[in-house]
Amino acid sequence: MKNKIMAAILTSAMLISMTACGDAANNSQTEESDQTQAPAENDNNTPEDSGTETPKSSYVSESRKFDLHGSDYVTELCDYSKIPVTITGDYEVTQEKAEAYLNQLIASYGSFYVPDESKTKVGEGDIVNVDYAGKVDGVAFENGSAEDQVIDVDNNRSVGQFGGGFIPGFTDALKNAKKGDVIDGTVTFPEDYNNTDLAGKEAVFTFTVNAIMRPMTAADADDAFAKEQFNVDTVEEMYQVLIDYLKGTAQMAKQSDITGAIQDYMMENCKYEIPEDYVEARLKDYRYNFILTNCQGDESKLESFLMTNYNGTSVDEAEEIWRKSIQEEVGMGFILDVVAERENIAFDEEKYNEYLESMVSGGAYESVDKLYETYGYGDPEYGKMYTKKIYLENLALNKIKETAVITEKENALQESEQQDGKQQDHTEQE
């Protein structure tokens, strides 16, 4: 359990870094609608047969056969010099939000318990902290003693343990015990116990009941918890880690909202054509990669996977969603291609390599070669070409963002909370 929370935060931070990897490309952000622009090594949902190695692909991408240029398909480019953008997200990070996030982490990443001072007797469903010492024929045996153990009495196992738990009857003596009790429990090791010296023998375990426990909350966090879980010395430092992380996610969300609004504006105000044969080729590529990643390349598993992991979505419904997303993405790609030409955006090899390395260091890909292979559906040369295209499109998008007129507006929830606060203040004054 040690450092489990910090490890989770570091993993998330790496993903944030990868998502915002456009910083290496002048703060660009790769916008991938439903993962259609760039195939990922793993889908967000767990494959049915997780643990089964994904088969080696010999697939040849359909979309690599096309050599398309935005100038051939964009018939009218709108004025993008001062795009009006209104965003309504909640990007403020407060201490209260850090505490709420810590509560989420505690619930998600570990079985954390603290003494419940209101309880003195073990009841149904209780968790206890005990020391115990086991003896056979009055003699202590190896690995038969432990201290500061958090035990689920009713389920006869350590908290957070999965599988068989303790030997049958181990926690029976703790039922109805009181805090501070020192009690003996007699059990018999199973005949097939893995330690043949103990198999079939009767043992007496002496328990000291240290406390009856309750689930931990953020309010219970102390310096020891901060040290063990976050590798920092104090609670204050722990919260600074959380606040810094939340600020990163908030900034990522803000940039994503700005990007989305700009893309929506460009697509609504520019005129362009979509070659359907290219869309169908991209759809075929995406479908293939989806099956390879999530169904181990077995098309017969696709329907079941979608039904189980996508709320009963049928294959036809999924393909229609994918097709629409690809159409929007292709159109935006054409528009940004034209913007890049108009703005004379040059390809910078050094910054491009930094862009790639940030994606790899973010943990999404094992190496740049693997990234190229994934983007190219098994063809690294095509993947390299496609990745460069996305990189230049991101630079064009950044150019538009530089002059966008951004307005932050409170959303309905924020306004409601603010009104509730004012009413509460008014009530208190009265």
C-alpha cells in the first residue's frame, strides 16, 4: 500500500504531460476525437480477454493510399484572426477541491482505516487493528506473529486482501471482542496447508485488540500519512502536491475547452468538402485497430465487446459514431492544413523530436518507433508521415489560439453555488 496514491498521481501526471505534449510544439495540444486521429496502443476500456497478447499485425492501412491536401478541399477559409471564444469550465483550484480529491484517492487507491474512537466493541462488519502471536504446543512458530494488522473480521482476511484469506476460524475469537482485550483463539491448520510442519496441527493465536477502525477521510491525514503515501514530510506539503496536480488538470481542461471552441468556430464558418472514399478508408483503419486492440484481432468478439463496454452500443451504431467523428476530424485537418500554408508554418525537426519524446515519456508508447508503428497501423513509415501531419496541424491551431479573444464565464453550477453562498451570508447576518 505504500506510496500507492503518489504512484497513481504520478501516472496521471505523466498522462497529462503526454496529452499536453504539444508544449514541445509551441504549446500545441493534439485533439483526437474518440481516438480517430491517432490510434492508441490501448483503448480506454479493458479488453474482454485482458492478459492475452495482441496479435502481430500484417494489416496495410487503407488511408495511406491517399495523398490529400487541404487546399484542394477547403473552398472558403473564414477570418480566424480574432475568433471569439467563451469558456464556462470551473478552472479554479481551492483547498476544498484538494481535500475532495484526496477523499477520492483514498477511496480508490487503498484500504485506509483509522481508529474509531466511538466504538469499543467489535460488531458485525467491523474492521479491527490487532497484534497477534501464534503458538503450536506452546511454542511460537515462524511467521506466526504480526503487529498493527488491519483485519476484516467477518470476511476472515486482511483488509485489501483478495483470495483465500486466513485459515478457517482465524478471526472467530475477535467477534464481540472489546478494545484492549487480549484473547486466545484456537484453530486447526488444514491438512493440505502449504507448510507441512503446521498442516493438520492445532494452534492458539493470542490477539491484542488495539482498535476498532473506520474508513479514513482527508480530515484524518497526518504527517505520517503524507510521508508514506506522498513522499513528503508534512500534510501541508502533501496538499501542495495535490493542488499542483489539480492546477495541471484544470489548465489542461481549459486549453481543451479553448481548442474545442476554436475548432467548432472554424468548422461552422469555413466551407470545405469531405472525400467520402477517404473517410471510409479511415473508418476501415480505425475499425481494424479497435478490433486488434480490444478483441485480440477477432472480429467475432466486436459485438460482445461493444455491448459490454459501451452501454449496449451495436456495431452499426459504433461505426456511425466513428464515421461522424472521422468526418469532423478530416474537415478540421484540411482547414488547419490551409492555415499552415497561409501562415508559412515551417517544420522544425528539433521541436518535432521533442514533441515525440514528450509523448513517449508520457507513458503512452514504449518508444518513438512503437509510436510510428501504432499511428501507421503497423507501417512505421506511414506512421511517421501521419505524425508529422498532425504536428503541423497543431502548430496551425496554436497560431489561431494566439489571437483568439477568450472570455471566461461562470457556468450555471458556479452561479448557483455563488447564489447559495450569498444567501447563507445574508441569513447569518440576520
